Amino acid sequence: MTARAVALAVIAGAALTAAPGAALAAARLECTAESRAEVAPTFAVVALNAGDEPAREVRPEVLYQHHTYAGEAATLEPGARREWRLALVPPPSPGTFAATVHVRYRDALSRWRSVPLVAQVPAPDGSPVLARLALEVRPVGRAGSATLLVENPDSRPIAGRVVLVLGDGLATDPESLPVEVAAHGRTTVPLVLENRGALTPGSYPAFALFEYGDAGTHHAAVAHAEVSVVAQAGGARARPLLVGVGALAATIALLAVAWRRAAARA
């Protein structure tokens, strides 16, 4: 049987920055994922360590149709490549479904990192996904924003939910949002991102997943963008100090007034 595959590839940890003259060593995983409609549905995940430090305990975790599939853990030395093949349950109905992947690993400092991926899993008799997505992400310091454009070229309105899939350290709240798009229409979904893991400045992958139903057929549309994490501005770090100094000055002034009033009464 001819394999029917859809693959999306991302690079994590690219363009990390360091102080001038400093050497920066890190594991950097390049990962791909694809579904293959062979005799039994399979899902292939490939990881390549393009960095200059080992990546340890590397293993993919795939969430598909409320089931979690995990690959065997492996160590990837610089330049090493590993492929995992996981057997999936067949799609439950016509259409296109989605598998969410996190390739997790420990870096040279024993910190857990992950590379997110989202790949489409089409049913053998599934109809094509008509909805189109475009994800735009603005630079993130402590927080940032993103915009997801959802276009519906169909003659019928569609409704579903949008999920933003991020790696460790980045988060969004709420995790999913309801979306409705009129026939031959488009809508814009605003999103907020937070750098909760104090990530090093660099480029990190993000995926938007829009799942919806149409006439009994399930559809999953996917968009990919890179999140640019930037160093926090000095003003952002100085603001708590300035607020603290102001509060202290106000407290001293109030104490001085109270002391003068007490002295006058005496």
C-alpha cells in the first residue's frame, strides 16, 4: 500500500544568544513527525541532535485520540539521529485528525526540555481540510502576543476549537478557545503567551491546531510559527525596584506627619 503521509518539521533551540566572546554549548534537536497509512496506521518521529552537547533521555510522547503513546528513551550524541515508529489506532471516522507530539529530553545541565510538533493523521477515506490557518507571533520577553487567522473558503459556516501547542517553558491561558467562522469568511483569534520557564533568548517552535466538524466529518487544520524569545528590557526589571522606593518614601512621609502631629498634641 502506498504510504500517505503528512509531515511538519521544526527546529528547537536555534539562534540562542550568548554574551560577546562566550562559548555556547547546547543540545539542539531537529524533529519531524509524520503519519503513514501502511497496513496498520503508524506514526514516525525522527530526532536529530544538531547541537554540540548530548541530549539524554530523549523520547517522544504522542497524544492521539485520547491515547498517549511513548517511545523508548535514548541518548543522542552530537550529530546522532533516532527514529521511533509507533502503531496508532485507526481513525474512528472519515476526515483528518491530529496527533500532538512532545519530544522530551534532558540537556547538559539536566534540565527537561521539549520540542512540540503537531501532525495531521488522515483517514483513508477522509476529505481534505478546507480551513486555512496563519499564525503570527510577536517577540516574547516575560510575555507576548500572537494572532491566529482562520479562513473558511467553504459555503457553510464552521465551528470548533483552537489549541496552541508549545514547548516547555512557554504557556498560554486559556489553553483552548472556541472559534466560529462564517461561510467564505475569516476570523482573527488573539492569543497571549508567557515565558514561565525563564527561557534563554532564541527561537522556539509553536503550533496552532484548529479542529472542527463538517457534515459528520472531522477536520484538523495546523499552522506553525517560531516564537522569538528576547531578553527582558532593563525597564521591566527596574520597575519593581522603583515601586519599592516610592512606597518606602511614602511610608516615611506618613510617619513624619504622624510624628509632628503627636509632638504638637504633646
